[in-house]
Amino acid sequence: MADYKATAQGILTHIGGAENVVNMSHCATRLRLNLKDASLADDDAVQNVDGVVNVINKAGQYQILIGTEVPHVYDEFETLVKGSGQADLDESSSQGGSVISKVFAAISGIFAPLLPALAGSGILRGLLILSVQLGLIAEGSGTYTILYAASMAVFYFLPVLLAFSSARRFGASPYISALIGAALLHPDFISLMGNTGNGAMSNFFGIPVVLMNYNSTVVPIILAIWAYSYLYKWLDKHIPETLKLVLVPLVSLAVMVPLTVIIIGPIGVYSGEWIARAVNYLIERSGLLTGVLIGGGWSVLVSFGIHWAVNPIMINNISQVGYDYICPLTFACNFAVIGTAFGVWLKAKDKNLKNFAMTGVVTIALSAIIEPTLFGMLVKNKKLFLAQIIAGAVGGAYLGFMKVVTNAFVFGSVTTFPAFIESSANVINGVIGLGISVLVGAVLGFIFTDKEDKLA
């Protein structure tokens, strides 16, 4: 059994101790840190800690690749840091990197806790669609409605969930933040729109209010909680302890809910819609080129740890229109890694390299986690890395050209394939596109591998 505390302690020791940590978060596979002085970190020593796969110091962030067990290590790491006197660790500190790195860190910190809920709900939705198409469940029946509610709740109440995780990232009260998000979904508020929908007008003490439907939205609540974090910190600093219990939530709700529906919300909704429309327009105009760029380039983004900047666009598309064009292209990348690793397994003679390659094939097929294979084998061999990029680009080109979509935000693996269940043509083209990625990756991986290659 893995000793997560020992892993966390080893990492902390070799990055300069708790006093060198400005903020911390984690995504699906990495512990992400901002350090006061990155020169104090010993990369080789950290990488040799039991449980650490690799170290990536990119985009102003010190990223430690651990794998799917990273939440356990993070829990222990957080306990060690805060238990050492860093209880006032400021996760929104102005130190520790550029504005771009802070944006990436914030996006990662906000969305990472929600990934299991989003993925599980998306797969359930895909299986429900398949059950209806096969005649196993009647649409409109009690069974269908219960399962539909279970699969769509995460999207409908996304503002509440994002409010909570955003508050933890920005340093506000998670529970008051969740209430701000919930107020936007209250039936009485939604009823103000009548039959008009988005753009209907109301007023707040004579101030015009452009009404919007905020269920399933992403951008508005993140902006709102970011703004609220400043108000919360000011209130927490200036209100006496004896009055905080009542006055902090009172002022917070009385100020932030109206401010959100009057100013922040409409800006967030329209900006989110504009981004989604722009991305979808480009894909529809040139799906083939988009497929080449994303299918081939996704592993590069992953290697730098900046792919999180694209994930909110996919989530927004799924929650707003019910499908997304980008997510299938990330599948192309993952299946290209599977194919390349399989090609290495076929050609290599070194037992360690063969075992590592096959472990990568199985791991990605079941869990969609490509980082161990990417950093442990492909990045170290430029030819194999190029093979994977080409395979992802070719498979992505087909998926983009055929306008293949997913109806859920998931990471690409065999187990998450139900996300393609939108129509029979979509499923068939999805299988073909991913098959192309695997086949091209396997052929190029086989060609670019020397029989005497060893696992470095």
C-alpha cells in the first residue's frame, strides 16, 4: 500500500520546505505548486521520491506528476504545509509566477475537484441515450426521468458547484459562495424572465437588470466569486468577531447577488457564449485543420500543463448546447499515445521498456491518464513523441472533418467511449477516427523504435 504521507513529506523536504510554498492545488494527475523561490527545489531529488513520476517546471508552476493517486498525496501535503505554521497560506497570493501562470493555476484548482462528477454524469447520460435507442428504457418514463435527473444535475447546478470550488481557490467562504450561485437558479428568479428568456428586462430599486438563465453556465459564477473574494476578505478584516456570524453573510448576499445579476452575470454569459460560438464556428468552418492542430498538439499542451485553459470551453459547450467538438480531438491524442506505446511494445526487446509500454497501453485505455507514458517514454525519445503527434493529428483530422462530437466532458479512454453516443453515425465515425490514431501511432511507433532501445 502506498505511503502517501511519506511521498508528501519527501516532496516538501526537497522543494525548500513549507515556507517556500505560496499556493498549492492539484489536477487529475499532478500536484501543482507555486514556490517563492524555485531555485530551492531539487528536481532530481523530488523525482526520486517514491510515488513521483516526473517533475515539470513550466508556465510559472512547479508541477509534480504523481498519477491518479494525487488527491491522497495532496491531502497529506496540505496537512504538512498548514501544520507547519502555514495555516494562512494564501492561494491567491500575488507571488509565484506570471499572470498567465496564475490563470492556469486558478482554472486547474477550480475544475479539478469537479472532474469525477462531470465524467461520471456524462457517461451515465451516454448510457441512458443508448438505452433509449436500444428500447431498454422508454423516454418519459419514471426510470428515464430519474436517471436523466441524476445525469444532468451536475450541469444544471454547475454554478453552485463552481461557486464552492472557486471560493476555495480564491479564499472566500465556500458556503456563502454556493448560496450566491444557488440564488441565480431559484425558481422565482428564473420566472422573472417569463417567456422571453435571456435578455428579458427587470429592475432592482430602479436599476435596469438584464435577466439571464444561469443554469449550466460557467463563466458568470467564476467571475462573481472572484469579485466576491475581495469583498469577503475586506468584511472578514473589518467586521468585529462578535458580529461576523450575521453581518458577513448578510452583506455578502445583499451585495453580491444584485451585483452579479446586474453587471457580472450578463457579461459572463455573453462572453462565454461568444467564446463557445467562436470556437465552434472555427471548427465548423475548418474541422480538418482544427482536428490536426488539437489532435496533434494536445500532448504538447499536456506536457506543459496548460491544457486546463481549454477544458472550460469544452465544459461550457457541453452544459450549454449538449455537445462538444473539441473533446473528441483530445481522444485522438490519447489513442495516438496508446498506438505508439503498442508499437514500441511490438518492436522493443528490452523487458523493462516492453513492460512500461504495455502498462501505458492498459492504463490509458482504462483511465485516460497519459502523463506517465508521455513523460516516462515519449518525451525522452523525440522520434516517438513525433510519432504520437502525427498519429493524433491524422486521427484528429478525420474526427474534425466528420464533425464528431461527445455529449459529455470526459478524458479519452475506452471506458469513456459512451460519450460518443449521440447518433449511430457519430459513434461509427468516432470509432474510425480513434482507430486511425491507434493504427498510425502503432505503425510509426514500431518504425521509430530500435530493437535495442532501453527504458531510460
